[in-house]
Amino acid sequence: MTDHLDDLFAEYRAGLTPEIVPAGPGAVRATVRRRRRVAAVTVVATAIVLVAAPVAGYAAFSRGTSTVPEPGMSSTPAPSPSTAPSTTPPPVVTTPPPSPPNGRITRSDLLKARVDLPEWAPDAPCDESGADLVDVGDEDGDNLLTTVKYGDIDRDGAEETVAIIACVYLQTGQMQVVAFDRDEAGKIVTLGRVVATDRIVGQAKPDQIGWIASIDPRDDGTVRVVVGDDYPCCGWKEEWVQRQTRTYSWQGGTFRQTGGPTRYAPNPLFTDLVVSAPDLKLMINDDGDPYGTLVVTVENKGDLDAQILVQISFTQFRGYRLGPGWADCATVEPVPNELTGSFDCTLAEPVAAGTRRTLRFGFQGTEPPGDSLGTVSMSHRDGGEHVPDQTFDDNSADFEVS
């Protein structure tokens, strides 16, 4: 069997040998070049695999970070999360604003300081710039400190001082509520006026404030002020005063009324009296003494009956009471035989509301009056005490004596 196969292979080689052509030197060189290219490609591919493998491993290891190494960069592993620098931004440090000054000023400190006050009425005699406050006001022109309260009225987080101050003048004067604070240096400064009475003297009108009774700074920054229609003085009792509570707030650098009524209704205790009198013409009697009768008209325009006091005065004429007209008086001053230039008559009967009465008062002098003037005035009296009138200006009238 082996010999047979050897014979077959020998015949096959003998048949193929003539057909084979040697490749020659060129073919050999081409083959060599092809083999070198294959080897170079194999080397490059191997290098890429060797580089890409660490890169892929690094990317897998540091996945989730923002930095990925590029080819050619160092493949040193990144620090572990426990040692890596923090990416949290540093905290922002803010400086808190300075605390507002403490405007709680004691009463004794106010009395020691010189303060600037809001304007008083034009006829008020009290200081405004660099004014001294006093604890007892016994002279006209004193700035009397009556009440001191505290509250955060400008809503800055610190308390301010609210005070009632009165300008002393005659028996009434003027009042105002003033707010004080301190500046950053601790000096007392004036924020402004909360509210004030409207007149230094005389009777307030329905749209005016005649008296300030009390103050109450509230937690919401407002200031409640109890005000009255008239100052309790000079025969006018405090229980006769009509009171109202009005609210004021600090807005836009000033105090404004933000609650409560803005005017008063006519006080039911008031009357509205009007008096008039023509000039007094004197004649001469047989003894050469001047005499005459003054005609006085009284009108009660109010809603209440009025018990009226009539007062008559002369600048130069002096005389005695004369005639039956004085019988309308329940009381008269002076006594009948006293020579004087001033007379008071309290009428025996009240003048009813809505009515008018004419009175006749006779006088006799001892010598011609010359250029004398006279005044007649009247007022309502309740139980013998003077009661202010709604329109005080028409409660008196001037006349000439000739």
C-alpha cells in the first residue's frame, strides 16, 4: 500500500513541475514589503490596545467626575472621593446692618436736654429751637413736659419716645404730642409732631382740637391720642369735654392721622349766644348830671336754654345804676349806690333756646364822659359757672358813649 502511494505522488510532481514559473527577485521584494506592512499595522494596533485599555479602565474608575483624561495624558488614578478637593463654594459672609439707635429717653434726660420743638401757634410765647423742658410750668412761656411714653413708632426695631408738651400761657395755652429719638451718636433728635391743639387761647371750633388728654403708643407702631373739644379750665369741667380717640402713624417722614374721627359735633352743653348794643346817648338832668339807657339785645341761637351773665364796662364813664331795667337781674354787682365803670347782671330768667330778649340798663354819671367807649358781653352760666359758647366772637359788642 505504501509503495503504491509513493508512485502516485511521484507521477503528480512530474506532471506539475513544468508548469511552475519561479517568482524572481521582484516578486520576492513585493512579498517582503507586504509582510512588513502587515507587521507594522499589527504593532500599531497592539499599541492602541495597550493605551486604550488603561484609559477605559480610568474612565470606568472615575465615572461621575467632570474630568476625563484624553489620550496621551497621564493615566494616574484620580484621588478617591474621601481625599478629593470639595467642589462646594465657600460660604458667603455678610455683615449684619447696624442696630438702630435706642430712642427710649428717660424723663430726666429730656428735662436736662435742649430740644427742638415743632412750631407753636404764632401768638404762643414758648421757645421752639433749643428749648428747655420743665417739670412744673408756672410762668407764661414755659414748655411743660406732662407725659412720657415709649413705642417703636417708626418700625425700625427700636423704641422711640412720645411726649405731651404744653406751652403755658394764661390759664390754658397750647399742647402738642412730640416724638423723639436718638441719632447714631446718641444725641436726642426730634422726629416730629404727632398732633397739636389748634389754638393758644379762645374756644376751639368743631373742626379743631382744644385739649390733649392722653397718649398710647401701640405695638403696631401707631399712636393713639385722646383729644377733647375744649380745655378743662376756668369753670369748664373736665366731664363736660367731648373726647375722641384718634390714631396717628409715621408715614413718609411725617405723622398722619390714620384712624378715628376728624371733627367734633357741637357740644350739647354749649349755647350759641349773640349780643348787640347801639351807642349810648347821654342827656343832662336838672342837676347837670349825664344819664341814659343802654339797650342790649340778647339772642340764644343754640339748642339749650341759657342762664346768661351780662357784663357792661366803660373806659372813662363812671356812674350809678338807674331805672327799672335792672329788675331783670337776679344778682347785680356793684351795690346800687356805688360809683363804678363796670357792672355785672345775672338774669333772673334764662333765655330760651331760639328766642331773643331786649334788656334796658339805665346809668347816671357825675360828669360828662368825654370820648368814652363801652363793651357789653354775655356768657352762659351753668349753676353759676361760665360755659363757653360755640361762636365766642359774637358774644360781645362795643359801643360809643357820648
